Amino acid sequence: MAETMGVEATARRAYYSTFDAILPDGFVFDGRRYNPPDNETNSLISFANSLVYANVVSAIRATALDPAVSYLHEPGERRYSLALDIADLFKPLLADRVIFRLLNRNQLTTDDFETDLNSCLLTESGRQTFSKAFEESLEETVEHPRLDRNVSYQYLLRIEAYKLKKHLLTGEAYISFKRWW
């Protein structure tokens, strides 16, 4: 399991290394810093990822799966490791896409952050702007190839949890979410 997580960490670092090319002037990204986030970009990533995580927890609860029992992330006290497993599939689609959209459209600027000696956090206004855009993105729909109908990004989270539940109950192969459009 540690080897798999190591591969995931390496892939994530490579993915993050492209951020500076996408970010507008005034925003930098020189590596991921969590506790606390040390610049605007890390602050946005932390906030966005927490929203993805919370929505995945809700999707998992709808399936009656135990959100604390996971495949990849190590279970821990006061965290739902299964939600971390599933959230990782959707962070680029839900979190990062909203971050880049808001920054590149100047809907969030450096004025939407408060910085002190050790951290950088979104202001209340910045959190409201981001949360509204995030909620709107969850309502966007795409045509699902197997269901032959439009489904929201929010519903894609639930579908993913149900696919995992079906795998556990029937042994049917679990194929993780992969963007098809």
C-alpha cells in the first residue's frame, strides 16, 4: 500500500508542477503546503479539497458504506479515509477547475486572502465567492455514457460510491472514475 501511495504522491507532484504555467500573475505555486497553507494557491487548494471531501462523505453516507474503511489512504482517527480515496479521483475536476476558473477570470484576487507570519487564508468574502462557484460547478451536468442521460457532477460522486458498493456486494470489477468528455 505504501508503494501505491508513493506512486500517487509522485503523480500529484508532477501534476502540481504544471500549476505555475496556468496561474495568473500575482499567484505562485512552489509546492504543496498544508498546515497551514503558506500562500494563496495553497490556501485555495486546501479549501477546495475540503469541499470535495465533504461532498464525497455525503455521497458515501448515501450508500451505507463505512467512510472510515478505505483501500488506499490509511485509516485515521477523526478522518474518513474512504472519502479521501474517492475525493482524489475528483479533485482535478471539481477543486482545481474551479480554482483556475476563478483566478483566471479575476473573480478572486490576492485581496481575497489574509496573510500573517505563518499562514495565508481566504477572507470571508473569498470563501463565499469560492463556495458559490463550487456549488454551481456541482450542478453542472455531463452526459453519462452508461446511463444515457445527463448527470450532475454532484451525482457523479454518488455513482462512484455506488460502483464501489456494487463491487463489494457482487464482486463485479470496480473501474474507477475517469473523465470521458
